[in-house]
Amino acid sequence: MLGSLSGFHNVGEIVEFATRGVLDDELCSCGTNFRSCDFWNEVGDVAFGGWTREQALRMFDLRWKVQPRSKLPATMLDIRHRRGPVIEYSAVFGKLIRAVAQVAKADVVVDASKLVTQAVALSASDDLDVRLLHLVRDARGVAYSWTKQDVARPSANAVFTEMKTHKPAASAARWCVDNALAEAIARRGLPYHRMRYEDFVSTPGPTVEAALRGLEIETPSGLATQLGSRTVHIPKGHALLGNPSGFGRSEVTLREDTGWRNGLGSRDRRLVTALSAPMLARYGYPMRSDQNDSPTLREASR
Ligand SMILES: [Zn+2]
């Protein structure tokens, strides 16, 4: 939705450009493979004088030193002292994202990489002005979503053809850690705004306007018209990876996905609720969420 605003360009999950793009040659959202996409080839030329396998392998190596959550304390110390792998890593992404802005003629590049460590790493780049939009969803909806099996990855080429899955307890733990980390790095000075998925699908226009205000991003002209409908027209862009609900589509009608209320078994629901209770409360989610749960399904899941 942000990518549809004038002056904005959505790159999807650019964190994976080296692996899923340069090395695996997965599909861009325009329908062309990465290495055949004119947009990404121009970006590669502007940023690095063209893509090379050597550089992609170097980024693949650096990712293990920067992206894991366990590396975050060391990375933050390295940023303060301007040393370590994060400096090279952030310089590459700085050049890459500036090239995207130039080729797309955009003022704002929207990156949906969703890794907290990536946001921290990008903030080390002298070329970028990074702002963090923290999107929160009810932990039980997130946990249910991660249990879905056999969901095809729409950008996949030959490897990793299905979306990953996680057990509910693992999802709850990741949900707590990632949300806490996002808030922690915001307290260290990264411009930050938090929004709830449920508020967004209920009142998309005002919620996005509040996010732009919160991030101190100038409101694009004609914003009210662009956000006035529940049907979002997605420009034919060049995004990498992404959820099957949006990837490569020209429009999406917003509605809250409440499938987890009946789909997540009562035992898993209690487990996820217990593990994430303090933060569910912090974000304004009720502890009891089974009002829509039918007795038949509740019994069946026991
Ligand atoms: Zn493309």
C-alpha cells in the first residue's frame, strides 16, 4: 500500500537480493526473473557496475555475521565504533537502495525485509535516512499463519518452493523477541512508528496517514484519494519475495484475516497466549479471544 503512493517505491524483501535474486534468479513481482528484469539490471549497473556472483557470495557470507538476532549486541557496538562486518554490509545496502531510488525516481524506498537486525544494519549506512514502521499483529494470528503447510512461495524458482512453517510455541517466542527488539532499537534513536495490523485493515487510510506523520514523512499529494478505498491498486513494480496474498497481484481488497480464531487449536492458543501475554496486553489485545470459536471446533481440537 505504501508502494502505491506517489514518490514511494516498494522493493519487497530486499534483504534477500543476493541469495534469492543474483544467485537463485527468482521471480521479480513484474513476472520476469531477477537477472532478466530491466529494472534490477539498471539498479545493479548504477550501484555496482553490474551484478556479480562474487559479490553475491560475499553478501551471503556477511549475512551470517549481521542478520542473526544473536549478533545484534555485537553489531550495535560495532556501529558505534565504526568497525566490523556491519560496515561493509551496510555500505552495500546503502548503495543498492540509493540506486533503487534513482532508477525508480522515488523519494522513499519501502523495504519489507522485516528483520530487526536488517533495520539496525541499514541505520549504519551514511547513504540512507532509515525510519522504522513496526507492524504488529495478534500473536495468535501470527502463530496460526506460520503453521500453514504446503503454501507455495510465489517468487520461487527451483529451491525453497514452499513458505516456511514454525510450531506455535516457536512463533510465540519469535513474536515476543522481535517486537521487543523493534522497540529497543527505537529507544536508541531510530525514527519509529508502531501500527497494528487489525487497525490497518479496519481503517486503512487514517492508519497509514498516522504512520507517515509518525515517521515524519511528507504526505504525498492526493493521499486521501489513494487511500480512500478498501481495494488497493498495486502498481506493476519490481518487488522481491513477499507473501502470496500480495506478490505479483495488481490489486488487493483489504479484510481482516480471522481464520486463526477457529483454525488454531485451543491447546496451541492457550500456549501462545501464555507465552506472549505481557506483550499482547501491551499492544491492546484481549487475553480471551475465543468469542468466535464454535463449541464443535473447540471440542474437536482437544
Ligand atoms: Zn522486475
